[in-house]
Amino acid sequence: MQLIMSVVGMAVLILIAVLLSSNRRAINLRTVIGAFLIQVVIGAFVLYVPTGRDVLGAMSSGVANVIAYGNEGISFIFGGLVSDKMFEVFGGGGFVFALRVLPVIVFFSSLIAVLYYLGIMQIVIRLLGGGLQKLLGTSRTESLSATANIFVGQTEAPLVVRPYISTMTQSELFAVMCGGLASVAGSVLAGYAQMGVPLEYLIAASFMAAPGGLLFAKLIVPETEKTHDKTDAAALIAEEDRPANVIDAAAAGAASGMQLALNVGAMLLAFIALIALVNGMLGRYRWAGSTIRSFRWN
């Protein structure tokens, strides 16, 4: 039953995207079917194939080890506030989101900035982006941006193809935006892991989000223009954005991560409080809740 519900859910989402399409006749079936099959293959590989589970387990262990190094910096700043003693004294209340999750975002942002400076991220993004381009028939720019979203957020990913944004088509620009909303930054992913979400599923979802974002982008706004696909692999980062050295890269990444962490904390505070306000109003004025529950379509 769960499998049937999942298939029905996917079919409904695809149907909605087709209905909202700006040009249904221009939909490229190769891109849509290819992106869907890539997601199915990734999901089946990591969930049902022993080798896939082993690979995913190794990746999650590696990320967990990296997060553990981040905890060293957190312990230095907050000391006993993040020690195991807090759990002994306060139980579940010993987990303080602001002290255990948000700082990890700062650390991961700094780490990714260093990897970009060293050129490691560019190599990975070029390889994965080139693979997506060949499999799906999408342009190199949108493929690179979709791949970058596996590791960085919707703000940083477009910087990978910034020199080419001015020549992008409407469909390519929509694919860049759609890819950003289909995934989360690696730093935020690390924050979810600190909250107890299974890391192996987070990693699998991040990789599946790249073709998934392209799938829906090409359904809603299919390509109808000629693309200017002349990206230079060596120009993934504009020269003016390149840090002076690795220390500068780490510092800039930490500053960017701090801004992101503050935004995450502020939005969580505001939205949780607003939801509590709405719940309180519905609970206090029972007539409103009764009216909503008793509503029936005629």
C-alpha cells in the first residue's frame, strides 16, 4: 500500500507540473524520463543493493566524522554548555539547537569555501554536471548549477555559473532557481544530521534532488530557445570572487555561514511562534475549530 501511495503521489506531482507547463508541446521527454530514472536508480541502489548501502554508509560515516571535528570548535566556544553533562542533568532538554546545530552550519560553510578555493569542489561539480548533461540532454550551465546544489545552497550555487547568467534562456534560469529550492546546502544538511535525521538518507536525498529539480523545471518551463552552451570549465568562480589565500577562504566561508545560521535561527523562532499563535487561537475559540472541522463540500 505504501508503494502504491508513493507512485500515486509522484504521478500527481508530475501531472500538476504538466498542467502548469508554459508549453506542453515543447516538453523534452528524454530529459523528463531520464531525470526520473536517475532518481529511481539512485534510490534503488542505496536502499536495496547491498553495495549501494555500503557506499552510502561509508559516505555518511565520512560526513559524520567531519561533523565531529566541527564539534571541537563548538566545545571550545561554548564549553560545558554542549557537554554530555547537560543531557545527564536536563535529559532531552540538554539538546540546545542554537548551540549544537547552528554552529555546525558555520563550520561546514567554511569547509566548503576552502574546498572551492583548492579547486576540489569544481572538479566534483564538473564531473557530475557533465554526466547530467550527457544523460538528460540539458545545457552545461543548468547541469552545473543543479550539481552545485548538492553541496551548496540556492544562494551560492548560481555563483558557479554567474559569468553565463546574462546569456541564459528563460528555461535555464528557471532550472537554476528550481534546483536551488529542490535541495538544501551541505551546511544545513549537517545541521539536520545533528538533530538526529539519518545521515545516509539525507545524502541520498541531496543527490536525488539534482535530477529531480531539473525534471520539474523542464516540465513547467521547457526549453524553447537556442542555448549558448559555451561554459569554460576553468571559469567556475569569477576572479574577483576568489579569496587571496586559504585562510581568507576559510574566514569568508565562516562569515557567510554565520549569516546563514542567524537567518535559520531567526526564521525558526518566528515561524514556530506564529504556528503556536494560530494553534492557540483555534484552540481558544472553539467555534472556529468546529466550523473548520464540520465543513463539508456540497
